Amino acid sequence: MQETPGSDEAATSAPRNSDYVQTLARGLAVIRSFSAEREAMTLSEVAKETGLTRATARRFLLTLTELGYVRFDGRYFALTPRVLELGFAYLSSLTLPEIAQPHLERLVAEVQESASVAVLDETDIVYVSRVATQRIMRVSINIGTRFPAASTSMGRVLLADLPGYRLDEMLESMELTAFTPHTITDVEQLREELDRVKAQGWAFVDQELEEGLRSIAVPIRDQWGKAVAAVNVSSHASRTDLDKARRDLLPPLLVTAARILADMAIQWG
């Protein structure tokens, strides 16, 4: 199978300098093409998602398979748990997940609902710690799971803490997807909501990411008062409304954020 010269440019069209390694960029594009919605894909699907030719995508997939990062059942390719090694060095260098975990366990024992900690990565949040009581979403949430920040309670408390110019840049680059009929998809409406979140210090999201899912979040701040992460509690809509969340979940959530901050301060010395 012959490649068409230049046909893979779409997958690696970012600005580059003389040190840019296109082969590495393409390999990472193949890995990142998989997601919770695309757990397993055919060769053609990977090529389409990455903008690579089938021949190029095939070489990368077979190399990743040989290295143990991808498995192949004869038709579908899928990532293996070994890909977690790629992010382990970064995650293990952070003290936050290790510090947060016992506090999340204590919080979950108190409120009997699932709790998580996430950080902001451009326009997404990334889960770094989680304790679940029962599955309330169609999509499984694990360490490293990403969701659009604009549609999540943790994302909104983190976005609300950004400097004005940075928030403007983020809002301009966001694609506001309507995950449910409740999702805010208007930029100005989202900006108003973020202003409210900033003023009150917490965010409540009502079935905007998934029908039946409600969550409330507060920021975790560093020693300078900057929100470096967020902690939330998620519940099914049949068990929690805004009043109940504010009355029963917000106080222990604030206590948990304060405890995490206190332990982080000890770590900082």
C-alpha cells in the first residue's frame, strides 16, 4: 500500500520548529484518538480520527501493539493498561492525588455519594483522584478521564478562578457541546454562570453533562489562593436537588477542600 506524500499533514499541522519530531507527534496522535467513546477502532477509523493515511496509521498501530500499548483482536485495535505508564511519571510527581485520596474516602463515608478531584488541562478537566460509591454515569470515570470543563462542576470552579484575559482565551477556543437539553451552549450565558460561581465560591451543575447526574464542586487552592484543583460530589438527580446539595453536601465538601489544603501546606513546608 502506497502513501500519498503530504497526506498526513492534518494530523500534525501544529506550528513546529527545527526540533519538532513529526513521527513522535503522529504516534501520540494515534494514542490520543482512543477515548471512552472510541474504546476500540478499526484501522480505517483510527486513520480517520488522526488524519493519517491507512498505511501510516497501520505502522503506528502495529508498533504500539508490539510495544504492548495496543492490543488487536483481528479487527479492532484498543489501548491496553500499559498506556498508563506514559502518564505515571507526571502523576506520581504530584502530591495532590495521594494527599486527596484519604480525604475523599472520609467525605464519601459521610455523604454516601461519589467524590472526585480533578485539575484543569486547557479546556478539559482531568480526574486525578476518585472514590465511587456506585456507578451513576453511563461512562466509567477513572484516573485520567477527561470531560469538557464548561459542562462540569469542577471545571466551572476552575474556569471561574482564571484571570479575565485567560478566561476570554479559553471561552473563544471552546466548543460548547449540548450533551443534554440542560447543557449551557451559549458563551455569554456560560460567562454569567462563571461569574456567579466565582462570587459564591462553588458550582452546581444540574444534568448538563449527562441526564440524571448532578454535582457540586469547590476549588482546592494553593498557598497563594490560586485554584489548583477542584473537589466535587456527584449524585443521581433522584437523590439530590440544589437545596439538598447546598445544605447537605456543600459544608462537608468545603471541609474536605480545607483539609486537603492543610495537608498540602504541610507538604510545601
